[in-house]
Amino acid sequence: MRFMYIVTSPQPNRGPTPALMEAMHKLADREIKAGRMLDSGGLMPVSMGAQVKIAGGKLSVVDGPFVEAKELIGGYAIFELRDMEEAVAAAVEFMQLHKEHMPDWEGTCEVRALVTPQSEMGCQAEARVAS
């Protein structure tokens, strides 16, 4: 199954320390070599972004920074793993690096399964069984 990790923080101006960056690179290298990590990256500041919205039937474009942002996405990773249990265990290991190298940092690593043809078939089969 493919999973996306989305890292958010209410502390948008706190980038990773050099020690955390080094630890994350070691972890990423290991996961890439094992064939589990497919992609990852950090995101540029919201001041360099834009939002395209639909509200009240109207489409609008808003340049960053976004005033209403309480938590910002700082980065993501995409993994190919056996199941949700393995995905959560890997996310715990990743967040432990943050705890060790930036003890006062606060944030979340959201773990979400990606929709793939295989997962869609599983959802359809599960829906047939439930009905």
C-alpha cells in the first residue's frame, strides 16, 4: 500500500536544525535503499505560494502568506509499505527524530493511505460485503 506522510506544525518559522536534517537524511537514505520511501520533500514558505479557491460559486487566487493559516504543511513523504501498522511505526520513528533533535518543536505527522487501483478494488469488495 502507498502512504503519504504530511508533516504540519503551528510553528511555521521553525525550520529543522542541522542535527535534525542530518538525522532525517540518514533515515531517508535507509528507507530509499530499502525501497520503502518513494518521494519526499520540504515545502517553501507560504509567502512564496498561492491558493486557488472556490467559495460561493466564485473562483479566486490568493497569494501567500495566508492570514488564516494556523498550521502549515512543512513537508511530505510517500512510502510503499505493507499496511497501516507499518506506516504508523515508521511515522513514530520519524517523529522521534524531531523529539530528540528539537525537543521544544510541536507538530504532527498525518499518515494517509493513497488511493491506488489496488486500494479501490479493496474498497469496492469491502462495500459489496457490507451490503
